[in-house]
Amino acid sequence: MKYFFVAYILFSSLFAYSQGETDQQLALHYFSSGDFEKAKTYYARIYDNDPSKFNFNRYYECLTQTNELKEAEKVLKKQITANRSDLEYKVLLGQFYEQNKEPAKAQKLYDDLINDLESEPNSVINLFNAFKSKNKNDLAFQTIEKGRKLLKSSYPLNFQFAELYGATGQSEKMMNEYLDLLDFNTGYATTIQTVLTRQIDFSEEDSKEYSILRNALLERIQKKPNEPVYAEMLIWLLIQSRNFNSALVQAQALDKRLGEQGRRVLELGQMCVENKEFETARKSFKYVTLLGEDKMYYFQAENALLNTRFLEVTTNRNYSDAEIETTIAEYQVILSRVGKKRTSIPLIMEMSHIQAFYSDKSNEAISNLKEALNTPGITDMQKAEIKMLLADIHVLHGDIWEAALYYMQVENDFKFEPIGHEAKFKNARIFYYDGEFDFAQAQLGVLKESTSKLIANDALKLSLLITDNFGLDSNFRAMSWYANGDLLIEQHKYTEAFQLFDSIILTFPYHSLGDEILIVKAKAMQQQGKWEDAIRFLEELLKYYKEDILADDAIFQLAEIYENQMNNKEKASEFYKIILFDYKGSLYSEEARKRFRSLRGEPSSEESDDL
């Protein structure tokens, strides 16, 4: 008997659960299809069992849609009684009266809600939100006006006023509310910046909101020169609009006023480097060094100044021979002062890179790096990095087998590290240059599974190049010429390389290497800083090989050139968008999505609806 009773209870519970599930499904079906009469029957039962806000809203909607107004009012009042702290229900009741031609009742209810406000922030904010949720902005405004009188300076409700002014297009009042909040508590600066990021188009310096905020900040800086928060906000605003030069002027003024010894200006310089604003970065670091060697940030700024010049040379490739020699001399001056030791290894490597790749001084670079290998106390990783650079310079110099020895050493010492994978890839490329395609393929096959995404992608691309263009007797000569030309590009022997590539086109006019030749020619032009020529080759590739495997490479490179070199953000966005929509399986999709959002001013962590 006992077991029968337990079984009965279990069966009843399962039946009730099953019935509840069925009611929910049927209710949703009829509600979604607009059959409120049938949906009402099920939601009545569901609401009796679970009077949650969701179930109430559905049941109440069914009652009003079927014109059962007395029952709707009754259920709403019951919900108010059960949830006295949720003022949204009371506002809904006022709305019910308005819709049913009882405006006096509605107005009295609203007046009572505002008049009965307690002198407590949550009470004011809850009623404000209740009115806002029903689009009753006038009543929401009355609420916070009354709240500000009640709370006085203890809780000024700036966020609520700003939100309402923003929603009603009163931009100047909105900005002033945010800035007034900084008077109340400067700790809100970061929060305000986050909110403003969603409300201002920083790409448009002449936009109404941008101009209002800039002018308001300048006015407050003049009125309250001893309050640094306004100057900090102005610097932030200028950075958002990428007006780094003006931001530097403000940062220097604030640095002097607060006696920060260059800290703020150094941080701005680092931010400029991240955004490839190298000229302003150098000005920032130069300012810090001119403060004197006895200042805290002098040596950090000095190293950053050199590193910025290195990045500028290797990224923009916009330099003269005289500028290169001046840059090398600056490195030598600092190295002679600080000495060649473990901590100066990064400086030695940067100088050697410039000497070898931009000043035709490979022998000096090799000598410096070999000496650096014997520096006391350097780590195994530093040795590996020096050997990798040595190998790269030997490739440039034409000593590819000397380079292979260094690559193999690094690979053996760091088999499971990214630098080891990179060395293995570069060593495979040595065999590819030398025409040993089968051996190169064997090495690349292993690297395609590398944990380093960049190396895996590079290995995959080189492997596909060999697979697609090597195998038939008639292809062997073309492929060998191409590999040799590829090596000449690495050695900066552009004229000889182009002659080889043109020979392939003339001898094998329909060879599948056509798109590969165009993209490597574009690479050669980018190495020389000839951006217009690079664009021309990439566009030619897209004209004739739009459906081939390198099309997305060409599009991504065009986007990068327009973004970073031509300063044409709109054009760059167009090309990133092409990858997202027309080449969805591309290896560049994820990065293109990040860049596209960044150019549109969207936070990279948020998913946009159309992407």
C-alpha cells in the first residue's frame, strides 16, 4: 500500500508537470498567432500557478485584447497588492485608466505616486524607471525634479537627468549633467566615458555632441583650473577622435601643472605607438627626455623614442637614407652610454635590424649580433631571438644555408614553443627557395598543426602554393623560377625578382602562378613603401583572379593599406566588409571583423546584429 501511495504521488507530479508544459506550449502558440481568446484560457491557469511578471504580462495582454477590461483591472490590482515595491504595475494601472477614458483617475494616480515619493534614492529611481519604461518622459522628469529637491546634494540624480535629456535630444543639458556629476565625485569619470562612448560619434569632430562636450570641458578647465579631472576628460575626448597632437598639448600642460615628471605624457606616447601615430609618439617621448636624466621616466622614454623610430621605419617605410643613418647613430650613442649588456639586447637587435634591412650594413649587423650572443647573463630565449635575426639577415645576405643552421638550432632548442615553430617554418622555406619542394612539404605538413595560428596559416599557404603549382614536368621550371624570385624579394633585390616573374608570365602565359606573382609583387612594393603600386598589383589580382584562393589575402592587404598608410578609413571598412560577407570562410574573417568594428567605433567584444 505504501509503495502504491508513493507511485501515485510521483505519477501525479509528473502528470502535473507534463500538463504545465503542455499549457505553456499551447498558450505560446495561440498568443504568437494572435488568437488571444484561446491563449487567455491557458494563461489564466498558468498565472494562477505562477504569478510571475512574464505570466502576468501575457495574461493581462490577453484580457485587454479580448476586451475583458474589468477582469484585467482586477488582475492588475491583485498584482499591485502582491508586489507593492514594483511601481511599474501602478504606472500600468494609470495607463489602463488613460486607455479607457478615465484620465482624471490616471492623473490622480500619477500625482499620488510623485507626491508620495520618499526621501531615498531607490524610491525616486524606481519611479523614474517605471515612467520611463512606459515612455512617460514628462512624468519621469517631474519625478527626478521632485527627487532632486528631496535628496538635495546627497544624491543629485545626474545620470537620470542626463539619460532623459539624451532621450529627448537636449545634448547640451545632457553633457552638463554628466560634467556636474564630476563635481560631485571625480571617481565617476570612467563610467561617464563609457556612457559617452555609446552616445557620441568620435569619428566626426564637427558633430554637434562632440563640439558641445569639447566646449563644455574647455569652459570648465578655465573656470576650475585646479580640478584636473576636466583636463583629463578633454585628453580622453581628443584621443577618442584620434586628435593625438592636441591631446599631447593638453597632456603636457597637465603634466607641468601637477608635476608628474612626464608620466602622463609617456603613457600618451605609448598609446600613440599602439595607434601608429609615430610622429606624435616621438614628440611625447622627446618631451619626457628633455625633462632631464634625473627624472623618473627618462630612460624609459629614451628607449621608447628609439623603439618608435624603429617601428616607424619598419612599418611605414617612409624614410630617407639620411634619416636611417641618424637613427642608427642615435642607437649607437645610447648603447655606448648604457653598455652592451643583457638589458640592452632589444636595442642591439633593433639597431642590427635597421642596419641589415634598411642601410645595407649586413656585415656590421651580423658582427653586433654575434657579439651579443656572448653577452653574460642573457637568457636562452634571448639567444634564440638573436639567432633568428641572424638567420634572417643571412637569408638577406644570400647565405641561405648559414641561415638554415641557425634556424635548426632554434628549432631543436624550442621544439614546442612558438619561436621553435617559426624557426621550423623558416627552415622549410629555405628548402623551398632551393627547389627542394618535397622536403619543404614534409616540414610544412607538421607545421599546419602548430598551436601558433600565425605559423599554421603561413605553413598552410606555402604548402598550398607548392601543391597547386608543382608536380608536372612543365611546371617544375616555372615553380623553381618563382621560388628563386621569392628569395630575391626577401633579399630586397626587386629588379632581378621582377625580371624572373615576368619571364614566367612570358614563358608560361597561362600558368596558375599568375595570382601568386601579383601578390608577391604587391609585397615587394609594400616593403619599399610604394603603397600606390602595391594597390595597383592587388587590384589587378582581384580583376583577374577574384575567385582564386589569394583573393581574400589581396582584399585584406588592401584594407590594411587604406587603413594604416592611406588614412582612408572608409575605403578600409569597405574591404573588411567584403571579407565578412563575400569570403566568410576566410582565415582573415575574425581579424577583419575586429578591424571593421573598430573603424565603426564599436567595442570589439560586442557582437553587432549584422555581423
